Amino acid sequence: MKPDYNFETEDLHDLPDELFKKLDESEKEDEIIARPSKSYWQDAWSRFRKDPLALLGLFIIIIMALAAIFGPILSEYTYDGQDIENGNQGPSSEHWFGTDKFGRDIFIRTLYGARISLTIGFVVATINMLIGVIYGGISGYFGGRLDMIMMRIVDMMISIPDLLYIILVMMFLGNSIQSILIALCITSWIGTARIVRSQVITLKYQEYALASRSIGSSNLRILFKHLIPNSMGPIIVTVTFLVPSAIFSEAFLSFLGIGIQVPIASWGTLVNDAIPTLFTQPYQMLFPALAISITMFSLNFIGDGLRDALDPRLKK
């Protein structure tokens, strides 16, 4: 028989214990449908790990960077050490990639070239990201006449071929790593600036930006504290694709003879040096060209993986 209690008038402290039943842990979780909470970056990393090509590219770049740093240090050979008597030797247990016409070890020169090429690629991408984020963010946030003037400057810079900028810089500053960096940074930031500008124009009227403005936040605080961080997904993807572009541009310039000059070894100079012996000692060009190709594929795989991982529209 069901006990007759008036819950509206009885004191809850006076109710008997038989009216209450402790739930098991399994019964408590019967109605739970929520999944574990993840931040934006945790979710992006989780999706990035599911892309095997992106992970393979990241693994290759890490191995290549470690080999470039420690390989020349641990080896008995140097990138500029000449041994004419052992010139033009094929790959062997002593010289894994063979030697060039001066007897220099091509394996060590390839690793040293990785230092130069990877450094140029990542430094150029970082500098272009900073310039593009600041320029595009200011242009998109303030808009109006300032935006029009800044974008017309961009249009004028795009109208001039990049190779012309590079040749002019080389003429005045000479063939050095610093001049290469300056030449590649003159116009490469434009793509990043345009993407940041479009993102900021889209986000500056969102509720959180309007709320920040309503409590008296300055324009720069709103821009760099709220709008830029919420645009980091497309920015990171764009910068990732800038790295292989900068590496290939440096290799192309060195191949043409207007980039880094010997005896400094970059992948472009190694390929350029191997042209006279292309048909007699093809291995001298094979290994540096293979290093460029593998790096290009790896970085593009990483860029594709980041693009898919950071795009919220692909979130399931």
C-alpha cells in the first residue's frame, strides 16, 4: 500500500527513509548524451592526427630538421672541405651521396643546404605572417578611406612581377642570405594580408566584438585580443603554404645563379653545381632535387591537413 503523505504540508526532514532510493552509477548516466568537452585547438589536433599524410609530412620535416642541425656537427666531413683526389666518387659506405668535383661530401652539403633552405622558408613565413596580420587587420578593422588607400597600395605592388623586386634587391645588397630574406618578404605577405582583412571585416560586427567595444576597450585591444585570435585558423594555413613557396623560390634563385653563392651550400646551389655533370654523375643532382621534392610534398601535406583540421565547417 502506498504511503499517504502530503508533500506540500509535511516537513521534508520528517519523511521516512523508505520513500527515498539511492540510484546506481549506471542509472545516473542513462540520460547522458554529451561528449567530452574539447577546446578548439584540442579538437583541431584530434582531427589533424587522423590525417595519415599530414602526420607523415610532419614526421619527415621533424626528421629533416634534426638531421640538418646535428648531422654536420657529428660528421667528420665539412660542407666546404675539399679533397680533389676523391672528386666525383659515386655513393658508397664512406660517402653516402657521393662527392662532387672538389671531393666534398654531398650528403653533408645536402644536410647543410637543408639548414639554409628550411631557415629561409620558416623565417620568411614568420615575417610575412607578422606583416600580413598587422597590415590586413588594420585595413579590415578601420575600413573606409584608410582601407581603400592600403588596398590600392597592395594592388600596385602586385602589378609588378616579384622577380623584378628580387633582382633589384640583389643588385643593391648582393647575394647573401639577408638579401634573399628581404627580397622574398617584399610581396609575399600580400596574400596573408588579404585573408586577414576579409576575416576581420566578417568578425568585427560579431557580438563579442560589440560587447568589448561597449565596455570601453580600445580599437587595438579589440583587434589583437579578439578578432585576430579568432582568425588564426586561416592565417596558420596560409603561412604553412608560404614555407614551401619560400623554399622553392630560394632554390630557384640559387639555381639561376642570383641567389646564395658558393661555397655556401643550399639545395639550389647544389643543383646548379651539378648541371655540368648531369649525364656523367647524375647522383650529384638527384639527391638535392629529391630533398627539395620531399620537403615540398611534406609541407603541402601538412598544409592540407591543417586546412581540414582548422575549418569548423568540417567538424562532425
